[in-house]
Amino acid sequence: MKKILFMGTPGFAAASLAALYESGEYSVTVVTQPDKPKGRGYAVTPSEVKVYALEHGLTVYQPATLRDEAFASLLAEIDPDMIVVAAYGKLLPKNVIDYPEYGCINVHGSLLPEYRGAAPVQRAIIDGRTVTGITIMYMAEGLDTGDMLEKAEVPIGENDDFGTVFGRLAVCGAELLLRTLPHIFDGSAKPEKQNGDLATYAKKIEKADCVLDFSMPAKKVHDLIRGLSPAPLASASLCGRMLKPVTSRLSDTVSGELPGTVVSADGKGPVVSADGKLTVVCGDGKCVDITEVLPAGKRRMPAADYLRGAKIKAGDRFDTVSGE
């Protein structure tokens, strides 16, 4: 039975770990990130990978760094035949990548060489892409530059968000990983070099990336909202109050009002429409319907509930509009 050292942290990675363990084909040891504060109460919380591993009796290590003698000694003690990485959260040093006889492979959430880097799923949705996917690749010292082993496409629907796409990618990645491993171990895998000229980079999502600008076209506004949902969420200010849209749709409404103006579904009248959506004018005169929001200091709620409580009316305007 081949020994695999699995390195991963979020739910995306837990799906691949589950596939490895439940296959019964491999002896699996787990390395994941240290427990971290999370949520509104900042309670110290284990990663999804750690939770799964402990529930299934797997040995778990949580090193603060991979670059010291302690981890080098641990790696030699585990002595894995292969390392499998899925959203671990840190770059691996060369001595770790080079250690296993059968290499170090990564389950990456894009169709490489596009969207190398930390946030491939969010960036693909924000960019309005209709297809993404999984690449199983050998790891190298560069950022997602290693040779590719297998790929599989995953569609992105018009109203998919980061959460729904991430979930489908997790399942796809786990299935593709299990199909790829036997070919590596029996020597039949056919690695393919990446074309660096086609490479694009998905940089980490920063706070500035989350600011919602209604002077953009409606499609870009919608794509930003869904690319950042369920977390960290896009943010804007309505009547001086911070508001984070959670769910949106492209509206049939067209309006000549200024970008960021709140209108009802027919462009006039009471702001809360019959189906409870918050309709906002964008830079191209088209609108987005926001159906769920997260107000500052509160829980997520339907847009209609927020509008009634905050007494928002047609003609009110979001403050976050660029170029003014």
C-alpha cells in the first residue's frame, strides 16, 4: 500500500482527502494549517481537513512552518511515496517537493496555465468566465508552473457564486485525483508542460477588491457580487450604512437614473417589489436585483427585510460610485 502525505486545509481539500481515505488503496497521513480564529466570535477553529481526518482516525500534523529542521525530520519519519497537495495555503519548499519517490502533485482549481495563484475560482467568476475546471499537476518551485497530468472542465452558470462553483470543483478534483494516481504509480502518466505565454494569475482577494462600484456595467457588478459570495462578500454603502450584497441577479429593468440609484422592479414606485428584491442602477443603465444582504453587525437576511427595517426608498443611492 502506497504511503501518501496529504497537505490541505479547506473543504475543497477535504473532498480529496475523503476520496483518498475511502478508496482504501492508500495509507494517508495529514498535514494541515494550525487552528485559527474564525467567524463572528473569532473562536479558534480547526480546518475542515483536520475535522475529517480526526473523525476517521487519521494522524494529523499542524506545523507552523515547513522550512525548519523539525518538519524535515517529520517528513523523513513519515517517508511518503507521494505528497498530494490541495489548497494547503502555503508554498512548499524545494526539499519537500523533491522528497517523495513518485513526486508531489497538486489539485488546482483552474484549467492551467490560466489562473495560476491563490484565488483561481473567485477570479474566474469575477471575470465572467463560463467554464473553469481542475488541473492535476506536478508541483515545482514556481507558482503553479509544474507539468500538467490531467484536466477536467466544470461549467459556471450565470447565477453560480463562489460557493456553488467551489463545491463542484471539490467533487471534480477528488474524482480526477483518484483517476490520476494509478497512472503515476504504474508509470503510464503523460505529463504535459505548460505554455507560459498563456499563463494568467489569480492574485489573492484583498479588501480593495471587494468594494462594489455601481458605475461598472450591470454584468460586472453581478459577477463581482457572486465571485465574492459567500465570503468575503462585496461591500458598498447605502445611505451611510455599510451593506454587503450576498445574492444578485441581472434585472430586466433599464433606468436613466444615476449609477447606484435604488429603483423598484418597474423603475418607479415603492422600493420593495412584490418579490422582495433591491434593484440598483448600474453604469450601463441596466440594473441588478439584490435579493439577500448582510448589513453591518447583523446576520444575512432577505433584501426586503432589510429595506423595510432601514426605511430605504426609491431614489436613495449607494455612496460607493467611482469617478465622482
